[in-house]
Amino acid sequence: MLISPDHRRYLMTSRDQPLPIYIESIGYNGNQESVSRPAGYPCYHWLQTVKGAGEFRFAGSTVLLGETSGILLPPNEPHEYVRSQGEWQTLYITFGGSQCPAITESLGLGEAALHQWDSESPLEYYGREVLGSISSDQDLSGLEASADMYRFLILLKKHGMTGSRSSISHAVERLAPLISFMNEHYADPEIGLEQMAAIPGITPRHLNTLFKQSFGMTAYSYFILLRIRKSKEWMTGNSKLTVKETAAKVGFRDASHFVATFRRIEGVTPEQYRTLY
């Protein structure tokens, strides 16, 4: 329902069959008022600044919620916020669903946190696009809004920055030359962590930090997965290759190590995989 030119709010309809994730409400406030919720809000709550700034208090701390930043709160998290600098324009989304706890936890978004992003990030305008889409469509099933909400959380995971950590998109961009190097040299058994770290010009420890942040694993674990993927391409593209030959083509020094690694990752032996394919 359109409230006023500078204040839009839409309340989504209830459903007999709740979706895994759904938008409960979404809105834009052109003149954000002070809010105090000692008992929190019953749904997940996202608030971002469109223009201006406000002070947001939660979890015993006070943060400045300026432009290119937002707060994501889990249900029932006590909080309050007030305008701090002139006009404060905000966009908010409240959402829930049977799988919300699992989804947010798996993305590392389960706890209350301040998120920031670059001005050119999709996070800067995505919420407003969703708001515009909901205002113009008759999404009675809520399926489109559900997809929009999941997409928003993915964008927050990819482009959001918390504390001193860079965003995943920044980390992946920095790792791009190394990923290309891995794709070109996966057959070389001499490649180790030191050689990998030399490509972006960082320490092995920092390299592993970037890989864990981006892919959830160390750089060498990523390299092993790449080699296994390449081995599947070789085996399915050339039925005459032996296991030993395949192992050599993807950087394994001996066939037994290749077979053991393949089975651990894929759950079947290389020969069984080729037969299944």
C-alpha cells in the first residue's frame, strides 16, 4: 500500500503453505523517525541508509549507519535507532520462513552485524529494485518476492564487508590471476603453496585466508578440487586413457594417490565414475 510520496510500505499476504524464505514487509522511509524495540522484532530485519545517516544501537554497541551501509538483525534482537545527520532516508525489509535460520547461518549472516559495501555494488540499489517490482506486480503467491529475498542475501554475502574483512567479490577479484594460473598449470606436480602465493604477491597465510573467505577452503584444497574436475574432463573425453595416464595429466605423482583422492571427493573410483558417466 502506498502511504505517501516519501514513505512506501508493502505488507505481504499470509500463506497457508509458508515458503522457505519470504518477505514479510518492505518499505522506504524518506524521513526516518526514531525507533526503539527493547524486545526486538519477531522477524529478521534489514535496515539500510539511502541518504543521510543515523545512529543504530544493538548488542551493547552504537554504530553510525551512513550511506552504503546496513544492519541485519536476527529475530528478537533488542535495538533502537535515531536520526543523527539532517534528513535520514532508509529502506527496510523484514523477512522470515521455515528455512531462514539455516539459510542465514550457512551464509554466515546469522548474527546481528553492520555491513558496508562499495557505492557501485549491486547492494546499493537492489533493495529499491525489489520495492519497485513489488509495487508494480501482483505476486500473490509470493514466489517472486521469495526469490528476490534469497538473491538479496547472496548479494549481501558476496559484496558486504563486516569489520576489517574485505568482501568476497574483492577477494575473488584479487585471486583471479592465481585462478588463471591454476587452470594453466594444474598438470604440474611441483606447484605448491609458496608458488601460488607468489602470483598475487602475498604470504601463504594471507592466501589461505582469502581462499577460505571466498571458497570456504584453503588454496591447496581448491587446487586439488580443480585437478579432480580436470581429471573427469579427461576421462570422459578420452575413454582410452588409463588411470595412471589420467593421474599424470592432472598433476598427481602416482596413480594410487589419485585414486584415493578421487574416491574421497567423488565417492567412487575413477573407473566407476567413467562407467557411470
